Amino acid sequence: MASKMKALTSRKTVSTCHHEATLNQLSGLVTTMDKMRKLGALCDVTLVVQGRRFPVHRLVLAAGSEYFRLMFMGNMMESESPEVSLQEVDPEIVELLINYIYTAKIELNNRNVQSLLHTASQYMIEPVKVMCEKFLQERIDITNCFGMWALADSFNCKGLKAKAEVVLLRHFRESSMLTDFLQLHVTCLTSILGNDRLRVSEEQIYEVALRWLNHDLPNRQQHLVEVLSCVHFPLLSKDFLSQTVQPEPLIADSPQCLSMVTDAICSRRDSRNVAVNLRAQLRNPPKIALFGHLQPDPCRYFNPQDSKWTAIPCSLEKRWNATAVYWNYEVYILGGSTCQGLEKRVDCYDLLLETMHSRIDLPWPRNKLAACVFQGKIYASGGMLHDRSTVSLFTSFNINTNSWEVETSLLSPRCCHGSVEVNGLIYVCGGGRMDSSFKIIDTCEVYNPSTRQIGCLKCQPYKIAASAGVLTKWPRSKLFHFKNSCGNKTKDVFRCFHY
């Protein structure tokens, strides 16, 4: 046994030494070839770029670039020519790429990365292209997302394009007001404006399309029909079509555009103004989403059209007793509990882009709270802390600024309750309070965000209380409250309150 172990150890040592020797040898060969290149030793071709000359080895360039491999191994004239001229490239960029092929080292910065991406794509040096793409991905923001998208589209950088698209779709209103948007090529513009995942009104699509055209009208008027075809005119209100779009000189002077508008006016069944015309509604049927709890698939949605559940591909940590609200095609999941304790995380799932990201945490970790949304703010009320005490916290989260602030305090600390916004007022109903035992609360409070005043509703036709309740609204001046348990007893209760 000892002799066998000794033999195995000996073989392993020999193998390791052989591997290290191979790496050292390869490193030495690369270093030697680079030194020979710089001395011009055994170089068999010279690249000429804007008067600058770069002696290189055909074999090394062919090994590092698919472009040069095809050039030197084919029947092209350059396969035997002592000099090869490279047109419309920067000699400094070519020098960086030659150094990379010989040394596998390159320095990227904000000044050279786009030129390197262009030239690496042209000469099929894939590792450099990938590095440039990752470098740019880390620097995408609202100010450059359109430029990055166009750049990625030009060089078929799928990862860079996807990330830039996420940013520009989420922040289209702000980013479309910047210079990069006005400089888009028409093919990029129509691809973006035709994207069904744009989360803005059709009125805004029309306005930005018109602004792009007017930015350089003499050269862009030829694209009038192509650009305005991206606008879904039937989604615009009849008033906006007749009062704003139809009189527009660019449309009035174009028979084809005018026909699109008049057809849209005729197709409108009524003249009601559509407040939010998200084009995604055209292809996305209404769904009921379920986030959280401890099921194998904690994120699922139910499609009422086919009565089927489908798992949502999201990275949400399993939790219970959280609350969720919906705003502008995003679901916000606040607080709750995990096996480690109470959570103060605020996770956000983008329904259109199918991505999960986090927002700033709740001011305090809590579960069994309630929340609703009004004018871009999430109003979170009540809940339970680590010590099982019930709180009267009433805070708001500004979605645009990603910040929390204290609004007021509830008149009665409560948890396991419901809240909803109706006509600009926040209603907080039912729930209970944990003292020595859980005590049901049968009051309903109303908060006015404009005056920051909170009060108790005078009339309460039903005793609204639940240890797990849902509060929602109906267009005809009613609040609906559903509860599925009361104390230790489980019930199905459906209540309606006229406001």
C-alpha cells in the first residue's frame, strides 16, 4: 500500500511540474515573440496604417484574429504581399490590438473603448470585443442609453444592447429629451418606437417622433411616413387626434399620414380621453400575480383567459406576510418575514422586462403591513416589529426619487389590515393589534396626502376586521373588503362600503 501511495504521489508531482513547465514555456514563447516583433526579427508582413508601419508575424496575427486568418490563409493577394494597408482605422487603436494579440493585455478607458470596439469587431478579435462590451455595460445610464443602444446595434453586441434597452425603456421620458435621442439613425429610432414594451402613453410617442423629425427636417422629412407609422394612432383619444394631430402641418401636407389619422378618428368608438395608453396592453392580457410564501414557485401569475398558473422567472427570496403593490408595470414587494426574521427589503419586479431589482429598504423591518400607490408614491401603513409589537407607522416611498419619508401616524396601531387609494384619499381599514393577544380593530381611517391630515370615518356599516384582508375599490364609489380569517376562525366575508 505504501509503495502504491508513493508511486501515485510521484506521478502527481511529475504531472504538476510538467504543467507548470508548460505554462512557463508558453509564457516565455509569447514574451520572446513580442520582443522579436519589436526588433523586427523574422517579421514577414508589415501593416501600414495612415503612414505608420507595424512589422508583425503572419502566424501570430492569424492566430489572434479571424479576419487576418482568412486573409493570410486564403488566395488573397495579401497572403503573399510584404505589406498590407489597413484603411479607415486609427493607427493607435491598431497598435493596441497588435499588442493584445501578442501579450493578451490591453488597457481600456473612456477615450478608446468605442474605437476599440469598432476595430475589434471589424478585424474579428472577439476577446477584445467582449471586454469592450462589458466595460460599456458598467457605464450605461439615463444620459447615454440611446447612444449605447445604437452602438450595440451597429456591432451586434447583444448583451450591451439588452442592458441599454432595459434602461431606455424604464426611463424613456427622461432619456428621450437628451441629445443622444435626436441623433439616432432612423432605423434605430423606428426599432425603439415600435417596441411594445415602451411604458409611456401613445401621445408621448407621437410627440418624441415629431421632435426627432423637426430636429433636422430638411433631411428627415423623407422618413415622415416611416417614423409616424410607429405611432399607434387608434390608441390616441379622439380629441387629441382631431385637435392636435390632424392640424399638424407635417401630417396635413402628407396624404398617407393624414389617411392614418383620419382612419384612427373613424375607428374611435367614443371620445373619452385615455389617461394611460401603454402599448403593452395590446399584447399583454390582464394577469393576477402572486409573489412570496413558501411554495416551490414563489412567483406565479394566473391568466384569467385560460385559467392557468405560470411560474414567473424571478429571483425573489421566499418570504411570507409581505405586501405587494403595482405601479406602471412594476410590482413592489415590501417587508415580510423569512427564516432569518423580519425583512425591510423592497424588491421590484418589472413585468415587461421580466427582471428583478431592489429599491431602498423600508425605514424599519416589519411584516403584516399594508400598502397602496397614489401618484408615484407607495403609502405603507402599520405592521408588526421583531418584538411582535404593532406599530402606527405611516410612511411613503417616492418611486422617482427612491426615498422614504414619514407622513403621519395612524390613529390606531394595526397590522393584518388593508389600504387603498380612492379619489386622492388613502383608506386604511380593519386589521388588529397585538397586546397580550390579538385584538381586532373595527375602525377605518382616511388620510389626505395633500393636507397630510388623518381622520376616522364616521360611518362604518360593517365591522371590518381581518387577520388577513384585502381592500380594493370599484369605479362606482364603493370600497370592497374581503377577509379570510377572524381570530382563530376562518370565514369568507365580502363587504362593500359606499364612500
